Amino acid sequence: MDARQVTPQDHDALGFIDEIINRAVRDRVTDIHWEPLVAKDVKELIVRFRIDGVLRDVDKVTKSDQQLNSLLN
């Protein structure tokens, strides 16, 4: 597989993912759920953690956020 050029948007996405993983480790999360939601005019990415068997919303990124564009492209 060829390596591709890393863009500034990739750094934003990687920072976001790193933050989510660090929070998950700190909070002793058993599962991380990444749920892209694409509806008519709305694009979102919802991040959920499972803690003690309960699934909890922890972050939501919308279409206008640079992070979402980097994560979904």
C-alpha cells in the first residue's frame, strides 16, 4: 500500500480521534461506537462510550466541522 500525503485536515482528525481514545482509557470504557449519520441535509458523527454496560453519547460532530469532513472522507 502506498503512503499518502498527510494534510492539515488529517491532523485535526487524528487529534480528535486521539482525544476520544484518551478519554475512553481514562473513563475505563469497554466499547467506542462511531456512528456516522447521513440524512437529507444533515451529516453527523456521533461518538458513544459503553461504560458499565450503558451506552452514553460523548461527542457529536456536524457537517460544518472540519473534523467530520476529515473523518468521513
